[in-house]
Amino acid sequence: MRPAWRDFAALLVLPTCLCSAAVRMLTFAVLKRLADGEFHSGEALARDLDVSRASIWNALNEAHLAGVEVQRVHGRGYRLPRGLDWLDAARINAAVVAQDLHVRVIDCCESTNADMLRAAEAGAPSGEVLIAEMQTQGRGRLGRRWHSGLASSLTFSLLWRFDKSVAGLAGLSLAVGLAVARVLHSLGVAVGLKWPNDLIWQGCKLGGILIEVRGDALGPCAAVIGIGLNVRLGAEEKELIDQAAADLADTGLLHLSRSDLLAAILGELATLLQRFGTEGFASLREEWTRFHAHQGKAVSLLAPDGGVIRGKALGVDDSACLLIETSSGIRAIHTGDVSLRTSL
């Protein structure tokens, strides 16, 4: 029987995200009161939450610093003109219970991957999911920052345990990307996959994957699968990203529920990870190639040592190595520490 998530919740020590922990909690409480898009007076908010009006003012200023647009009208109060699409934990869990997944939704943390790694090392079961409405220290590959505002993205981590060795997980990030691409494609999004772990739309980054593995050389092992997917970013959020970025609103999915989207992605992930666990990446290679954004194109790869490899992208092999046709022959790139850029 699956252990209750609360047995591991104590390991998820949520750090201060914006100011003090007390103000952070109040900020989320105020924003959830404003989720209906109607005006609420500062007096009414203070009375409902049993705090001073000054505390409400501080909380809303904190929300503004977090990138939330708060409208203030004298005599009417405060409202969120765009509203916020809060995640519904009960709704998500009801949708994924058949896949033996359990989702925990939290307001804020530094990194869902970091928290889930601690839980994994303490014995949390496979299928646990942690998603935050806001991350303050989200991480991508090579130590890069992953910027995500409040309730504007999906930033979550899934723990999945494998009987195989760490070496047997080659291609896992590609398999995860394929699962997300399947869901987005079913919604009409012309998403592409960039080796080894990005989702792109019209040349702009739509999402990314960070996988961190713990385990013995011969197995078993545990993978913490972190996914960040832009849903509805504000202009200020996009400016913080150091490359061209897109969100699902840009693709035309303006009214998509984040809860429904997360449930769909988790369901597809569970199905695909079970297949990956028994068959590996080879059985998924052909389908992944159909989503490969740079297939047959001239590319440049920047290696960790500063070297550059130029050629034509031919796809990947059964072990998920990127195949590049160069002037000296075909090279298989097996390390994940490379940066892929389309050549000019």
C-alpha cells in the first residue's frame, strides 16, 4: 500500500520565497480571495483574514514584486484583471489515481527538484509529484536558472523508481520530452523537441526538463524528473529569460486549465515511463525523431570544453546519442553537456 505523502512532507522544508514566511502566506491568501476577478476592498480583505489593512497593502506589494498585476481603484479596492488559474489538487489527484500517482500542490518553494530529491533519499515511493505555484530558485541544465512567476507556469517534479542501473536510463530526458510533446500535439500545438531536453515552438523555448538520478551502479535507482512548462507568462517574466521564450497562450491555448493540463501530462508520463522501464529508449526513437525540431538541419554544438561541432543533425540512435553528420563523418554525441544552436 502506498505510504501517505504526509509521511514525507516534513522533508519538504519550504524556505522564505519573497519576504518573511508570514507575509508570503498572507500574500497567497489574499490572492486566492481575489481569484474571482472582482473588486475587494482592503477593509474587507483585512477583516476576512483577521489582519491589519497595512498587512494587506504589504502583501499586495509583494504580489506585485512577484509579477502579479494588481489593479487598485480608489473607493472600490483591489482586483486581479487577468485572474489567476490556481491548481486544484483534488481535481488533479482524481484524474491520475488510476496511474498510482499522488500529487501535492504547494504555494511556493525554491526548487521542486531539490525538495523531491530529499524525499527520494528518505524513501518516498515512486509516483509522488510535487508542484509549486511559484519557484524562486528553479534550475535547468548546466546550473541555469528557470524563471517562473506565480501561477503562470507548470513547475513540477515527479519521482520514478527503476529496477535498472543509472546507465540504463540513457534517453530518459528524451522520453519525458516525448510524453509532454504528445499531450501538446493532441491539443493542436506544433511543438518541437530540441535535443536533449527542451520543448520549443516556432524557435522559442516553451519548456524544459531536468532529470536528477540517485542510485547504485547496478541498480535500482530513482529519477527525479523536473519539468517546467510556460503557460501564461507576463511580459516582465519573459524579459528575465535569457533566450527567446514562448508560452502556451502564444500558441492559442488561452483558456486551458493548468490543472487539466497537468493531469494529462502526468497520465502520459506514467504510461510512457512504464514502457521506458521495460523497453528503454530504442522503442521510442522513431517517434521522438518525428518531433525533432532540428532534424536534417545544419547545426552547431558547443561542447563543455569550448569546442564547436558543425554539421547536419541526423536524429538520435537507440541509446539517445545525437547523430551529427560532419565533414569527417558521422559523430555520436552522448554527453548531455552540450548546447545546440541552429547554424546561420
